[in-house]
Amino acid sequence: MVAINPNSSSTINSPNVSSFIDNRLPQVLKSFDTPTHPPYALMIKRAMKELNEESGSTEEAISEFIRREYGEELPFAHAPMLYAQLSKLCNNGDLV
């Protein structure tokens, strides 16, 4: 069994631990910046409007358009995020 010694100087609320966390957190969470691209719903709607495909646009075509337009701004998890947003828009009736 493991327990924290309440008399120890290395408790979570100590200045040393807080300082370590403050210094280390930005290194660990580098990629969690606020996105500079528009929300996925807007990017999807723009892609579909500009692709203007008669029978609708495929997920692949939408993804390629978004990658072309917003490339480096997109998150690592672009594909699953796109899928989730397309599903949400379809389920809400915004896309058919």
C-alpha cells in the first residue's frame, strides 16, 4: 500500500511541485493550442458549396478540400474529427 506522508515537503500543493507542473505542462501540451481554422461544420459546408458536386460530396473529397484550404492548421486527428462532425450534421438533418 502507498500513502502520501502529510508531513512531507513534497506534497502536491508545495511550491516545488507547482513550479514543476507550471514549467512542464507547456512542453507536454504543445499541440493543444486554440485552433486557427473555422469550426468543422463551417469548413464542411464551405467544402460542399465550393465542390458543388451534383450528387453530393464524398467524405474523401470534403477532406481533401479542407486539407488544401487549411493544411497545417488542422489537428493530427483531422480524419476522425471530420467523420464525427459529418455524422453529427447528418443526424441533425443539416446534411442529407
